[in-house]
Amino acid sequence: MLIGTTLYALINAAILALMAIGFNLTFGISGVANFAYGAFYVLSAYGIWGMLNLLHFHYLIAVIIAVFANVILGALIYRFVLLRVRGQALSEVIATFGIGLAILELFSYFGWVGFEYNLPVFLDRSFIIAGTYVDFQRIAIVGFSAILIFGLWWFAHHTATGLAFRGIAQDERTALTFGIDSDWIATLSVSFGAGLAAVAALFIIPLGSISPGEGYDVLIRALAVCIIGGLGSTGGVIAASFIVGFAERFTDTYIGSHWTMIVSLAAILLVLTVKPSGLFGKQKELEERI
Amino acid sequence: MKKRKERIDRGIKVRSSDIFALLSWREMLYLAAPRLLPVVGCLVLPLILGAYWQKVLLSVAVFALLAISWDILAQTGMVSLGQALFFGVGAYCSGVMNHYWGLNPLITIPVAAVMGGLICTLLLLPVLRLRGIYFSMVTLIIPLVLVRIIEATRIFGGTEGLSGMTPLPSKWIELYLVMAVLLTALFGFRRMMDSDYGLVLKGINDNDRSVISAGINIYWFKAQSLFIAGAIGSFCGAFMTHVYMFVGMPVFALDYSILPIAAAVVGGPGTLAGATLGAFILVPMSEALRGFGGLRIVLYGVFLVVFIVVLPEGIFHFIQRKYHQFERWVEVEK
């Protein structure tokens, strides 16, 4: 029981990290708010589902098209909406949240909910680890999210583009004097984040089914990981995924499934109250409170 | 030949607002019309509308009050994404008082307004120091937590909610009570925001550090602003509890958070009148679109984006400018 719970908590942490990684790239590392993240996640899932089941594309082609469509959509949203309200944090949040709301509610208007709205697993096989059944999909998620987090850290610390991402979050004017085109970098950041949302959907959706409500859930959990870990910190993403992942799974097993969401929401509230920039956040400590 | 647009105050505005020598009926009307229009509208509309649109008018007034409460908070520098918190707390306060203790609605509504304001202020007191987006995120999350706590602990009827509240004596009392509160709040708080007290609140929004260095305790003023906004929001919740004769988890729904923000953004933030105007546009529109079901929320989303991007000042400021000023094209001097 305890070992099984721990194992599934570990997997839950990996799922959370994978969910949050795109949001973290956009909001955490380069400071551009994209609250339509959950909508991008659901949009790409429905996109892949449609291409597989209605147009009968090959799986790989459908996936590639969906990821690129998300990347382009992210860039378009930056160019036509975010660019005009850039720098006003709350307008950014409200505008992107409005976009997300419109997309998600459109899907729930269509009423595409149910078990037939699902994506295929990579390999239909399961293993027994320490006396617990674990399917291949979950193992793939753990492996892939470890790779992605390492990739994110490497990208943000050792490539010119990644350093530019962090630069515009820390001080946009200084970044401009170093020859960084902040609009172009922010466009890239939104579109990479949207692309990663599609990748996360590709891995995580096969465990359940696609529904518009999932979009809000993903947004809140990504926000939780981002806030608890601290903006702009890769180590924070890992730590926060572990904290939230373990807390969720253990409350689910030992207290009751009603309390699962309360625990992660309460964790956000506590961190926001005590240390708003997160456990490992270093940016903007002077701006967060007075 | 380059031209630029020039805006000049109308003569009648200069004569009637600065010199204070009202010479003609026309000037008096120019000053009075924008104030009389909402007053007469609010008092006459309940008489001429049918039963269905009277109900719509009720929710227009409630959302206008919620938008006013949002706007007061926003002018103090606290942008709330969770007006549903204020609404829900007020609704549960009056619901509990009426359901368990059997108090009369005319007592529970005012008591719930004050009590709800106090509870919301106490709830948000620990995060009063937070600024900007951090405060907004806290307000977004608290209603979500409260819903789930009610669901998990099954207090106050749990998922079923409490039903069988005492309704208000008649629909005329309902209508004119909410209209009177709306007009009082609109004109009273507009006046308050123009006074020295309001100046301090606006100063906190503009530059909180310089307000501190003027020797003013901004936390005390922020707490007062929270109490005012919380009390208005709680009044709405308490009132709607007795209109629907039901209180339950839907009082913390996203609608009560999104619509007031949309109303304030569409109408024009920072004037309270803009927020009211926004509610008078959006709520009837959403009723007219009721046939589309879920598409209404899609429309709100699109409206929010379009107004923030294209007309960030809002409709009210636009109309106000046209009313007070005229425009003409002039040549640019070399």
C-alpha cells in the first residue's frame, strides 16, 4: 500500500512537471502571462483526436501537425493580442484568460465529452514494479518529463535564446541594450509554451479522456507548480511537482478524494501568503509585496 | 500636408462646470442630464417592463453592484479575480441566518452585508501586503477552495445547499430595494472617490510607496476599501439568496467573478459609472442570447479580449469625451 502509493505519487509528480513545463517556460522563465495554456492543452488534444479519428491521418503526422499548429497559434496570439497590452500584467492575464475561456467553453458547447474522446497509448503493456502494476505510458511520462526538465534547464542556462528568455523577464530595457529583440523573444516564448502544452497533452491524455474541464484543471495545477516552485527556477519546478504530487496522492489514499484539490490550492495560498515569489524564486522580490 | 486631430472642450462645458454661472435651462440640463438619466431610468424601468425582464433587471442591478465593488477595489490597487468570494460569503451568511434561526430577510440582508464584509476583510487581511498579480491570484483561488471545502465537509447542506428561504414580501420591494441600493452606491461611492478619502485610495493605486512616505498607513486604508467592496458584494449575495430562495455551491461560481470584470472592462474602469453601464449592456445581451446556451460565456471571453485590445478606456470614457469635447482636424505646424 505504502510502496504503491509512493510509486504513484512519483508518477503524479512527473505528470505535474510535464503539465507545468510549458507554462513555466512562458510565465516563469520569460514573464509573459499566457493563461490560455489550459485551452491550448485541450485544443491540441481535440486536434489530434480529430485528425486520427475523422481524417484518419498517421499518428506521427497528426502529432507533428498538432504541435506546430499550437506553436503558430501561440505566436499569432502574441502578435495580435498580447503585444498590445504588454507590460500591463493584469491586462495580459485578463486578455489571455478570456481567450482560454472562449476556446474551452466553445468545446463544452459542442459537448465533446466521453470515453470515446481519447488518444492512443504508445505501447499497451504493463509491468509489475515492487508489487504494483504500472503501465508503459506512465513509465514513458516519468522518463520523458525527466528529459524535458533537464532540457529546459540546459536551454535556459546555456543557450543564447534561453538566456534571452530570462533576460527579458529580469529587466526588459537592459535586455534591449544588449541587442535582444524582446518582442521576438516573447513571441518565441509563448509559442514554445503552447507547443509544449501539445506535447504534454500527447503524453498525459491517454491516461484519461479529453474534456474541456481538463483545461481549467491543467491551468490551476500548472499555476500551482509554477507559484510554489518560484518563477524562473527549474529546480523549483521539480521540488514543487514533488510536493504537490506527493501531497495529492497521499491525501487521496489516506484522507479522501474530496480533499485532493483542496491540498494543492491550500499549498498555493500558503506559499503566496508567506513567500509570493515561491520557494526558489529570486526574481521580483521587491515588486511582489509592500 | 499633415493633419492632426484636436480636441477642445465644448463652450457649454466650460461655462457650466468651471464658472458656476448657470445662465440658461440648456446649461442646467447639460449638467443634470447625465445624472438624471440613470436615476429616472432605474425608477421607471421596473414599471414599464414585463415580468420576465423585471427578473433580468434584478440581475442587471446585482451585477452592476458587483462591478462597482470590483471597481472600488481596483481603484485602490487591488485587482480581484474572485468577486464570487464576496457574493458567496454574503449569500451563505444570510442563508444560514434565515434557515437555522428563521430571521426576517429585512434583517438578514443588512446584517449579512456587514458581516460578509467583515469576514472577507479578515480572510484577505494576511495578503493585504501583496501587490498586483499576486493579490489577484489569491482572490482567484479562495472561492475555489471554499467550494471544495463545503463539498468535502458537507457543512451548510453540502452539495445540496439550503433551500426554502423566506422570500421578500413582494416583487416591488425586491425591485425598488435593489434599485435604491444601486443608485445610492453609484452616486455615494462616486462622491467618496472624489473626496480626500478617495484621493488616498487612488494614491495607493498610483504609487503606494509615496503614500507611505506621506505618513499614511496604507494597510488600514486598504482594509477599509476591502470592507466596502466586500460589503457591497455580500449585499448582492444576501439579496439573491432571498430572491432565489436558495443558497448552495453555485454562489461561488465563475460567473460572479467573470461578469463583473467584463462589465467594468467594457464600461470603462475607474469611474464606477462605467462599471454600471457595462452591466446594463452585458447582462441584457446575455439574456437575449440565452438560446445559445454555453455560447454566452464564449462571447464574454471574446468581448473581454476585444475591449482590452481595441478600446481599453471603455465605453463610458468614450461617451464622456464625446459629450464634453468636440474634435476637428488641424494642420500640423512645421
